[in-house]
Amino acid sequence: MNMSQFVESTAVRSAPRWGYGATVRARRVASLAGQMLRNPATAIGMGIIFLMLLLAALAPLLVPENPTGTYQMPRDLVAANMPPGTPGHPLGTNVLGGDMLYGIVWGSRLSLLLSFVVVGIAIVMGLLVGSVAGMSGGKVDSVLMRIADVFLSVPELIFPLTIAALLGPSFTNIILALCVVIWPRYARIARSRIIQVRQEGYVRAARSIGDSRFNIVRRDILPNSMTPIAVQATLDMGRVVLLGATLSFLGLSQAGLAEWGRLVSIGQSGITAGWWWSSTFPGLMIFLWTLSFSLVGDGLRDVLDPRTEGR
């Protein structure tokens, strides 16, 4: 074999395999899921989340969409306070004649939307602020973290309650209010991880060869800082729905919306009269949603934290 053939064969062997990275990530995700499923509590949480997602996906097939508005509760005052098992109303109706099955099914979509939108925006904001603070240091770091501390110092319910009250009752305003409250946690996590990871040898090597700060953060630091952020995001998915339901319960969501917190608020007046179902069913859904993500978040933290490996 001459030199040219040797070089050509070496280049072929060392050529990048474009599907290799995706295959490794898929195997890692599958391994992670397998480890989590071995924990009974985590497996139960994942099962509940799967059923919730399935309920939201099949909403148009399970319950016909209200022609007056996708997430608006249908009202029939003649059929108010019907108990579960009533023909046409399997879960009964509330004091306004709203079908509880419709509220449960379509409310799952609103809860899913609330969780993903609020947590997604909070992660982006937190990563942006935390990355700038962690990489810059000095006065920039101090100012940004003091701003985050201001938001963290206020009770998490008081801040969104004030914002939502000032902006007016609306589901969109609840989303905005919760985003303002949630993002500082991710900024703190991102900053601490970036300060820790940027001292690693591969980051110093990238800096020594003249790689830009943006590329170092994007390719070297952030991918190695996502573990605690993923755990926090999983825990916040349930907590956001609980906070949103609390705001809706207090009347800060728009009228007539098929939202679990608002359904509990409407149904509380009928508890003393024996109409338990109008608040029990949506309250149970809030409980299951929050519990399932808490179980999955704890399991994910145990799997990803090397200090808990083997427990």
C-alpha cells in the first residue's frame, strides 16, 4: 500500500459518522428511562403523566369541542348540579350547569400549556441571565444576581397575585405572572454551574486555542450544566400548575374557562349542599398532576446525581 492509499483509508476510518451522536443520545435516554422505571414511585409518576398527556391529546375525541370557544365550559342551567352518572354527564355538572367531564378533559390541555410555556420561558430567561452573570463576573454578575434575589425574596404566590391583579383576569396574564416568579431559580442554577464548569480542563483548552466566549458557553459549558436544570424543570412542571390553579381559584382567570383551579372555585359553594363532585374531580386532577411530576423529578434527580448512584 502506497502513501496515498494509506492516507485515503485513514481518512475514511476517521470520517465522522453523522448518526453516531444521535444514536449515543438515544441510547443514553433509553438507559436513563430504564433506570427511572426501576423505581416504583417514579414509574407511577411517569404512568400518570403519560395518561395525562394521552387525555390532552385525545380531548377532541373524548368530548366534543364547545362551538362557542375551545376552552369555554358549556352551560346548561336546566341541568345544573347533576350528580355523576347522569346520562350525557358522566362526571355530573356544577352549579352553573357546566359539564365536569368537559372541564376535566379540556382543562388538561390548559394545564399542559401552562406548564410547558411557563417552564420553557423561565429556562430561556434563566439561562440567558445566568450565563451572562457566570461568564462576566464582577459588577455585571453582582447586579444580575441582586435582581434575581429581589424576585426570590418575595413569596412566590404574592408576586404573581399582584401582577395578575394589576394586568387583569386572564389566562395569558397568569402565564406572564408565573414566568416572572420562576426564572430566577434557573438563573441561579445556571450561574453556579457555569462558574463550576468553566474551571474544567476542556474549557481552559478551548479558551487557550482562541475559541470565542459564545462558542465556549454554547458547546462546552451549557451542555454540561443541564442536569440540575432538567431536574428543576421537572419539579416546576407540577408546581406551576398548582400556582396557576391557586390564581384561578382566587378569580384571576377569565370567566367560563375550563381550567381546574377555576372549576374548584366554582364548585366550593356546593360542597355544603352535597354537590361534592363539582370541586372534587378538578381538585383530584391538580393533585395527580403535581404529585406525578414531583415523583418523576425526585427519580430523575436520584438517577442523575452520582452521589445517589446505587441506592
